[in-house]
Amino acid sequence: RIYLLMRSCRRHAHYGDGEQAGVLLAKLIELNADTAVAMEDRAHYLWARAACLNLKQDVQREIECLQDAAKLYQEAGWKGPWVIAYTSIAILYRRLGETEKGLASSQTAVDLSLQQRRWDQVCNALTGVAEACLELGDIARTNQVVSDASAYLPRLSGATRQRYESEVLAAQAKCFAAQQDFAGAAALMQRSIATASKVTVINAQRARRLRDLAPWLVHAGEGAQALLALEQAHALELEDFRKSSQKSLTHALEKAELQHALVERERAQAHAQALGLQNKALTELLHVQRELQDELIASSRLASLGNLLAGMSHELNTPLGVALTALSTLVERAQGLNERVQAAAVSRTGLLADVVALVDGGALSLSNVERAIGLIASYK
């Protein structure tokens, strides 16, 4: 966790986000308060702190943090970071004008990188040695160091090789310029810039190289190209400034929006508390209203059921009444026929008339009963 916080802190510091870098550094300080923290974790904290000091331009304290971090990384056996730390220390010493100390730190980084067979860091550190030697006026050693760096480039591949090839070309261009070969220096620096454009390189570095290129082009008699290089450098610097300003404005807006959101939340909470009693009373009123509605619905259902039953009774009365009348007539006709049969007073004509009456009455009864059954089925 501490390692990830360190990486995040350094990334925010690298892109100028001092506020977020400070927040992450505070978390690292809190975590490092534990005496049981591992040695490499303490080094991670110092590494992050150095990045924050870089934002404040506190170069001397940044160097001290990096030196302490390098020692802790070395004791803990973390190979990579302390090599990079010495390279960073060399750059800071040169920024302070202490070129010889910078040269010593770069040489230490070269030796450690060779021991660890970290060829990318070898190339990086050698370019630092070359620039320091150039500042000290040691042209011969500068040429030798640049040649050594070029010899290690074939051990790299892909974007890593392109990145450090650009660094080596830039160092070689400065060496040519120191020997007054401005045309050669300009050509090498243009190659360096073109190579760097193929990989991710920060705008500030590209702008510096373009500004280094401009006077060499002037000495080489290419004034128009020098002007174009300066315009490109200015455009890159302006882009960085615009991005930095936009980030600052974004942070300010986010902070204002957060404050506004907090005020609105407090206001909403107060409003909610003020409405609490009203909501409670309304809830009780709604409960009573629901009970009344339920009673009204039950009463309405009972009334509807009564109306339905009255309608059913009315509609069923007709077919059932007809069927009852027909059946009563059939019973009377059958009793009369039975009496005549018992008395042996049945005529052929009378018998036929009774049979016809019984059949018609039965059919009438059956049809009306079926009609009643149909009505009941439709009610279901």
C-alpha cells in the first residue's frame, strides 16, 4: 500500500498537482509513524517527500531526502530506485551549480546500473555524465562517454531504446556545439527531437531541446528554421501553461462545488428536520384516510354484489318460472291421463293429444332450464 501511495504521490507531483500530492504524502507520514514499518517503506516515503520538495523548489532538502532514500533502498536490497535516485541527485547538484558533485552522482549511477545490468539506466546516467563533463569543459571525456552510451543502445528495444537514443543524440549534439560544429549539432538535435516524438516525452523537455537547437541553427545560417524551433518551443510551453492553469481552475471549481454541496446538504437536512413533524402528521392522516377508503370500498363491493344478485334474480325468474309452470301443467296432464287409464276410458284421440302435450311441455321446461343454466354460467 505504501509503495502504491508513493507512486501516486510522485505522479501527481510530476504533473504539478501539489494539493493532491500533499494529501498522499500526509497519508504516507501517518503510515510511517508506525515503528514496525519496513525499511523499504520508509524509503518510499522519502522518495515521495522528495517529489513534493521538488514542487517547492527546495533543492537542498530534496537532495538530502533522495540520498537518505537511496541508502535505505540499498540496505533493503531494492535495486532500481536507488540507481534512479543518484541520477536525480546529479541533476539537482547541476541545478545548484555544483557540477563536480553532479558528475560524481552520475558516475555512481552508471556504476550501480552496470552492476545490476540495467542498460536503460546505464544510458540515462551516461548522458548525465556527458553533460556534466561538457559543463566542466572536458570535451574529450564527453566524446568518450557519449560513445559508451551509444554502445549500450543496441541492448535496448522498442520505445525504451527510442527514448534513450533521443537522450544520447541530444548529449552528442551538445558535444558538437561545444566544438563549434553547429551544423552537426543542429542535425543531431533534430534527430533527437524526431526520435523523442515517437515516444512519450514531456513537453518541457522537448521545449528545452528546441531552444538549444535555435542558436545552433542561427550559427549554421538557417534563421528561418531557428525561428520555427523557437515558435514550437513557445507553443509547447504555452500548452503546458494552459494545462496547468486548467488543472488549477478545475481544482478551484471542484473545491467550490464541494463547499456548495456541503452547504446545500446542511440546508436540506435542516429543511428535512423542519418537515419531519409535518410528514408524521400527514402519515397518520393518510393512514386514517386509507382505513376510510377500505371501508368505502367494502361497502361499495357489498352494494355492487346486492345489485348483481338482484339482477341475477330478475333474469333467472323468467326462465325458471316458465319451466315451473310447464312442469306443473305436465304433472296435471299426466295425473289426468293416469286416471283415465285406470278407468279404461282412454280414447285413441285423447291419448295422442296427451302425449303431444307432454312432449311440448317437457321441451318447454328443458329449454328454459338450459337458459337459466346459461345465465348462471355467464355470471361466473
